[in-house]
Amino acid sequence: METVDTSKRLTHLRELMKENKVDIYSLCHLKTATNRNTLLPAMQEEYISGFSGSAGCAVITLEKAALATDGRYFNQAEKQLDSNWSLLKQGLQDVPTWQEWTAEQSEGGKMVGVDPTVVTAPDARKLAEKIKKKGGEELVAVKDNLVDVVWGQQRPPMPHEKVKVLSLDFAGKKFDEKIEDLRKELEKKKSLGFVVCMLDEIAWLFNLRGNDIPYNPVFFSYALVTPSSATLYIDDTKLESNVKSHLGDDVAIRPYPAIFEDLNSLQQSQSLNTEAKQKFLISTKTSWALSQALGGEKKVEEIRSLIGDAKAIKNDTELQGMRACHIRDGAALVEFFAWLEEELIVKTSKVDEVEAADKLEQIRSKHKNFVGLSFNTISSTGPNAAVIHYKPERGNCSVIDPQAVYLCDSGAQYFDGTTDTTRTFHFTEPSEMERKAFTLVLKGHINLDKAVFPKGTSGFALDTLARQFLWEEGLDYRHGTGHGVGSFLNVHEGPVGIGTRIQYSEVPLAAGNVISDEPGYYEDDKFGIRIENIIMAREAKTNHQFGDKPYLGFEHVTMVPMCRKLIDETLLTRGEEEWLNHYHAEVREKTKPFFEKDDRTLKWLMRETEPIRGSDSGL
């Protein structure tokens, strides 16, 4: 990871800030805002700061620059930021949030500017309040994104990929039925309509997929659904005849930028009706610009997205697709790890982190329904594994050390589902601490997988199940335990998840939710451990039902062995041993048919799925 000299870029930006009469400029991509900002702010922030992590906020004053990010990226940010920048480690004691730091810098009547299309309306409102309390002037919307102006001709062009129809065989439900369900919710809330701004929600609602953002099968667009109409705002040239035929006459097509003009017209016509009390619904992730087009917070009702909630509960077709694609994906990973071990140990070849990631992608691509990767593969050896979201760079990465831990976090997009799997391996003799850390992480992973809990329980409440064994040793990890996963959509999907984020306490887990189970442990400059399976919430059979409540549990769908060399069996209970043996029996049964003509991989699979302690597990 190289450090970029940002001096000239910051000088140019500050000149533009003065021209626009702002003293402080904020640029965030914390995955809380909408649409174009799912791609552009991440690119803009990397350009202006040099930080390439997927969550952060850059704040630039006329004298200072600060980058705020969470614990997943502390190590990475420290390596990538140059001397122009201060790092705000979010979540640590006595470290201000980026909003607090911005407000502090605004003292004395200073003006703060943002691009209103890349900050949510609630975030803008909260920031404005903090600025006022600290004696700042106000928060203003700056029409042009100032970092884009600095970037100029060098900025990559916006993608312009064709949109495709997702077959009902994979979607499981017709899009017009989804729209009818949404209209029923609008009727319950007596609403004028719902503005859809999250790209994955638009793709899901209309059973369409795209390729505008790397690894995410979505396309730049907006949508507006009212009780009597549905409008898709998109560049018409991206829609071929079969897509238009799929949408039919009931979905109007309007140019992508026309959403602002149309919402403003709707707001004005509504204002003329003095007796009207109905409002448009917008999600809490809607941009400040869209909210303002509808007249601002007094003219809209902000809610958690109705579509996001519906999308998170997979239908039977989607759940079956998840099971099927994870078996194929598991077979690809089994073949990969067998190949890698032979290269490193038998052939003593030199394989670098990117070469390994390329090989894994090539193996995956052979499998049915493969579309592409679901995120950039985290292929990391030794100390690099301690960088939670490490990104190996071609020509500037490490050769995999067979004497060190190797962590591989990877996933793929298939027409029938999205995968995300992390495995940590050691190909020779791990240290005592590596084995202990791995086993404590495994115990937490198993504990969450086996959980049974009453309906209405949130992921916030379950988080401790995965951490408790680490906590007993005074250890922990600085990331969530689980995130939602889309169905041939974004690999990180809300609103459910498992972790300490407050939003995970707001939405209870429900049957049909698909989430990750991924505790870990990291020692800076030494090693990193993470184990990740995808699990699906489902109803559990219990002897009793206290309070007449149904109970839920999990079904794991990831099919990849755990590293035998890293397990300290003396730390496992009998129940954990049984879970591991049953899991490995399942992995063997479901992936073995792929290797009838692949002796190397078959032998590796059979060895890695042998029961521990000679337990009778039916293998």
C-alpha cells in the first residue's frame, strides 16, 4: 500500500473552497447515502486523500485535513495517508466523530460545504445542528463537487453498461407483484408515493441487474412509485428492447437527471393544494438533494426503506439459489486451497497474493451461473492478514509465506446468489498463539451458528455470542460480526446485521434473512484470523414456545473446510467437536462430486474433513 502525496490536490481544493465561500469541505462515503455516491465519493475520497478503504469521511479546512474511518481500516489508513492528514479513529475513546471534528473547526462563524447529492438528509440535518451549536455559520450545499473539479479530465468516466433482465427462475417473484406489495404499504401509510434511491433496491424491485459499479450488479437510476404510477429514471440507451418489453407499459422511463425536476414539480403542485396532508415517503438514506427537491424535511416523511425490509427477507427461490451457489462456490474454494498447498509445499513455488487471487477467480469462473466477483479478493499473507480489508496490488504485493498465516476473504456473484467466504489457513506449523486465536474465533463462530432465539431478537443482541470466548482472554476484533447479503446483489446489504452498530438493534432478525457469521482476531504486523460462513435465519423447532412466540435459528450454506492445523482441540467442548465433525461431513458430501476426476483436490478434501479425535460422525 503506497502513500500518495496530496499536497497539490489539497492546495487546488482550498482555492476552490475560497471561491465558493466555504471554510470547510466534507466528503463522505460511509455507505449511508445514495445512488451515485455508492461509487463516486469512494473514488473522490481516494483521489484527494490517498485512502482506498470502503468506509470513510474526509474533512478539509483551509489549514487542516482529517480522515475518519472505523476499526477495520485503522492499519490501512495509517499506511496510506501522507503527512497532510490526521486520522480520526472512530469508536475509540476521546476521539471525536467526523461530525464533531467538523463542528469544532467551524467555531467562529465558519461556513461548511458539502455535495448535497452524496450526503443523506438526516446526516445533513444533524451536521447542521452541530455546526450551529459550536458557533459555526451554517451547512451549505455546493452545487459542483469540488473534488471532481480538482480531478478534472483525469477523473474516470461514468460507466455506461447495459441493463439486463433477471429471470423469474432466479428472482422468484414478478416485479409487478413487488410493486403491488409496495403500494399496499403506501396505502397503509396514506402516502403520496415512495422515492427509491438505493441502487440495489431499484434492481431488486424491477428484477433487473446491471454492471455500473464493480462487483455490484446494479445500475445508476432512480425510481418513483405512487399509488397509480411507476417511473424509472435512467439513461434510455442502457435499456435494450427486451428490458423495455419486460417493464411493459406500466413503467414510465424518464432521463436519469429528470428526477429532481419531477420531484420539484410534484412538490409545487402539492403545495397549491392547501388541504392536502399527505406526504411523500423517502428512506433515511435519501440524499439531501432529493429531499430538498421535494420541499425539505417538513414536506416528506423519512422512514427505513420499505423495499430494503422486503428485499432482506428472501423468498424460497432465492434461498434455494443461495444453497446451490454456495455448494459450487465451496467446491471452487476447496480446489483453490488444494492447488495453493501443492504449489507452496510440494512444488515450493513462489506465489504472490494477486496470483493466488487470480487463480481463485479462474477456478470460480468455470462454475455454473458465474457472473463475476462480489468484491475484491482479500488475499493476505502473514502481517498483511492483520489489515482487515487488505487489498493486494498487482506488482506491489507480498509472496505468500508458507510459514505464516494465509487469510483469504473472497466471494462471487452468480445468477442464483451471492457468496462471501473467509478462511484462514496455515500450511506448515502455526505458533501457539495463532492456534489459540484461531480456535477462540472458531468457538465464537460455532456459538453463533448454533444460536436459537425468540422471534423479535436483533443482531445487536446476538453479537456477544461470537465474541465471548475472545473476551474471556481479553481479546476482541474491530468489525461487525455479520452483515446482510443480497441475492445476486450487493454482498453487504441492510438493514439487518450482527454487531454493535445501533441500527442492528432497530431491526429484528426474521426467517429468510441471509447474513454472515464472521468473528476474527488481528495482531498488527503479525497475523490475522477470520472465519466467515453465510447463514440463513429460519424457524427452529423447540420443545416449548414461551409467550407463544416462534423461535429462530440458523442454517449455514458455506461449504469449505476449517483449517485443521490451526485448531487446538483441547480448547473445544464435546458439543463444538460434534458441530465441527458434522459440518465437515456436510462439506465432504456436497462438494465431493465435483472432484471425481481431480485426485489432488479429492485427497485434500478427504484429509481436511476427517473427524477430530476419532469421533463417530458417519464419515
